[in-house]
Amino acid sequence: MGVRSVASADVVMVGAGSAGCVLAARLSEDPERTVLLLEAGPDHREVDLPEELRTLSRPVAWPYNWGDRVASTGGRELNYARGRGVGGSSATNGAVALRPEPEDFDAWPRELGWDRMLAYLNRVENDLDFGAEAYHGDAGPIPIVRHPEADWTSLQRGFVDGCVAAGLEFCADHSRPGSTGVGAIPMNRRGSGRVSNAIAYLEAARDRANVTIWATAMSSAARPCHRAGLDSSPRPPADPGRPAQPGRDAGDRDQRGTATADRRRQHRADRRASGRPGTHRLAVRRRT
Ligand SMILES: Cc1cc2nc3c(=O)[nH]c(=O)nc-3n(C[C@H](O)[C@H](O)[C@H](O)COP(=O)(O)OP(=O)(O)OC[C@H]3O[C@@H](n4cnc5c(N)ncnc54)[C@H](O)[C@@H]3O)c2cc1C
């Protein structure tokens, strides 16, 4: 039942990113519907993930990052990171799982308000710290955890204590509606491993007979649109059979300076973390 041509698929999705992985998994629950997922970047099963995608806080370069640049004020050019490959940006991002606030939905149509959306937010997650609460889920595909206080570094401990001494609330759960203050942020990870949508949604669905994934397949019908004000010529495709070669792949050349700086910063951060993976995250959120 696998799809042999674009024309023979019931649903064709361009981009196997965060949204594409979820849509492919959900739409293919109907065995009668054939789903074709086209992705410009590489594809890896969970067991074959390269280290830069498996572990959080690693710099991610071509072919897993588009290497886009955007024009900013004062003539500056800034990095505009976007994931490339099955999982999209969910496979390269920071795995911070901060929820929207109820009032964020006020501008949405009434039928898509907080009361309705809460059920969907809960359905996504398996909150391993607060799963029993009304505003959390404990049966979704995405594990949510916060770094326990016992694991914080002395710097982090001091930061939180200082914020509390300065009058901020301590916040044990930034996902609690109306929460404010300082505390560990919720993250979608297992240990130091990022749980992307490719892992959470597509991994279990991709062996279905009605799902076909064509990776390293750049669709000319849709193009990355994050090159505002800059060269928009398509990046030469990397050889899908060969791992990225720093300094040789075109995308890497484009962003070599920034990638080197990122790596240096990462090394310094790793050293400071005394051998622990650089994934401890705290947040201060202040409601206005
Ligand atoms: C470095 C980084 C850190 C981030 N940190 C966080 C965080 O901690 N928490 C958080 O909530 N969000 C974070 N985000 C944002 C979040 O990851 C994105 O908003 C989200 O993943 C976007 O999902 P998407 O489906 O719209 O696009 P993407 O996940 O980017 O998917 C788009 C996919 O389409 C593919 N594609 C594009 N053009 C074509 C084409 N022409 N043909 C074929 N395929 C194509 C791309 O390769 C990509 O795989 C981060 C993003 C980045 C890049």
C-alpha cells in the first residue's frame, strides 16, 4: 500500500517537521488513507540519531540546520536557525515546553478559546512531575519534566534564591495557569535527550503500510521563507549518504563563523556544568 508517486497519495505533506510529524501520525490512523511525507533534509530513526540531534544543547549545523540568516537593524545579519530533516525544528530545538497562558487565546475565535484548547494541551503531554493536575496530562506521547532542585548547580541555586530574596515568587510549575516567578522550566526530554515530534509521534506511525516518507526530497512548491532581505537562492543539497563535513558543506561554510563561536560557547558551558549535560534550565516569568 506504500505510495509510489505523489499523484497516488491521498495526502501529501511538504515538510516532516514538528507539524508534519504529528499530522502524518494522526492522518494515517485511518488505514484507508495513504500519507506521503516529503522532507528536504535527512531522515533518521530514533536508534540511529546522530549525537548532535540526540543530545540537547549541542550545536546543530548543516545538513540538520538550514543555516538561514536574516537582516537585522543596523545592518547586522543574524542567525535564523531552523531544523532541517525529519522532525524539523523539533529535532534541533531547546526542548523548552512552556505553555501558552489562558489569555493568549483571547484573540482567537471563541470556539478555540482556553477552555477548549486546554484539553489538547493536556493530551499532548505526559507530565512526569504533575500528571494528576487538571491542567496537565499523563497519557500523551511527550514526556514533560523539570530539573529537580537536588540537581541544580550552586549557581542556579544562588540565582533562584536571589530572585526570591528580591521578591519574586518561587514557581514550581510554569505550566500552571496564571503562574509567575522563578523556577525550573518544563522540558520535553528524557534525561539529556530531546524528545522531538519525530520520536513522539512519527516513530510509532512510520512503519504503517499507509505511510511513506521521502527524505532528502526538496519540494519546489514550497521554499524556506526565512531569508528576509537576503540572498534567497536555494542551498546546494548535501549528499544524503555522507555525514556533514564541517567547513565543506555549503551551509556550513555560510555559517562557519557562527558555528565556531557556538561551539566555543558550548564548550565553556559544558565545562561550567562540571561534566553534566548542559540541559539545566531555569526561567523567570513575570506577569504584567
Ligand atoms: C534552534 C531552535 C530552538 C528552539 N527552541 C524552542 C524551544 O525550546 N521550545 C519551543 O517551544 N520552541 C522552540 N523552537 C521553535 C519550534 O521548534 C518551532 O516553532 C517549531 O518546531 C516549528 O514547527 P513547524 O512544523 O512549523 O516547522 P519545522 O519543525 O521547522 O518543520 C519544517 C520542515 O519543513 C522542511 N522543509 C522546508 N522547506 C521544504 C521544502 N521546500 N521541501 C521539503 N521540505 C521542506 C524543513 O526541512 C523542516 O523539516 C526552537 C526553534 C529552533 C530552530
